[in-house]
Amino acid sequence: MLYRTENYVMKNTFRIFLAVTGITALYGWAEQKQIDKASWLIGTWESKTSRGSLYETWSKVNDSEFYGKSYMLREKDTVVFESIQLVQKQEGLFYMPTVRNQNDGQAVTFKSKLVTDDKLVFENPEHDFPQRIAYTKISQDSLVAEISGVRNGQERAQKFSMKRIK
């Protein structure tokens, strides 16, 4: 009788182990896929403004990182605004811009709040401005980037309609 009880306990323990391992593996797989949902960003995007053309270029570094660069062309001059890392970590997807001459050259980290096949939203409530960065895919060749938050005590938002050029 003792053998049957031990055998029963071992079988059930093994089943529980397999279930927990399977759920953990599935959860890890789902988290890793967040960056894949952002793959529509890859390419070069343009937003024409009265001050010149604003560009954002994204490339895939590896399975867990994309690299972006935001810059403006004014006549023949290129003015780089920021470089951006989009990084998949165990805790989620992170948008990390580094702006020249700001924050001692260190990236500011924004954690994903929403990642779908056509929308990416990142937040950092501690940052001065913006506290929120969002990308919305309109079509294969157009998107809207938006920065928003509180500046000088007032809600602010800036939208950039962008078209894919590469």
C-alpha cells in the first residue's frame, strides 16, 4: 500500500512539475515575442514639417534589440536628435532614447504599457517630458508617433504623422 501511495505522489508531483514548467515556458515565449510585434517599425520613416524633414530609421540588431535614430535634414545639414534602443528584457519591452547633451549622455528608460500588432505605448512617469511615447501603425507605410505628458504643469502632446520611405 505504501508503494502505491508513493507512486501516486510521484506521478502527481511530476504532472504538477510539467504543468508549471510548461506555463513558465509559454509565459517566457509570449514575453519574448513583444519585440516581434514591433517589427513594423523597421525601416526609414519621414515626417515633413515647416522646419524641414524629420526622419526616424529603425533596424534589427538581434532577436531582442532594435536600434533607432531620429534626425532632421535642413538643407544639407543633418541634425541628430536621439538614438534609441528598443530592448526586450525578461521584465518586458523597453524604449531607451539617448539625447545628445541631455541626461549626461545616458539613456532614459520607458517601460512598455501596451504592445499590440499595431500600437506601442511606453511610459516613464518620473521623466520631465515626455512621460509617454506611443507609436500607432496606420498602414504598412504610415504611422503616427506621439509624445505626451505634463510640462510646466500643463498636459502637452505632439503628434508626428510619418510615411515609410524605405
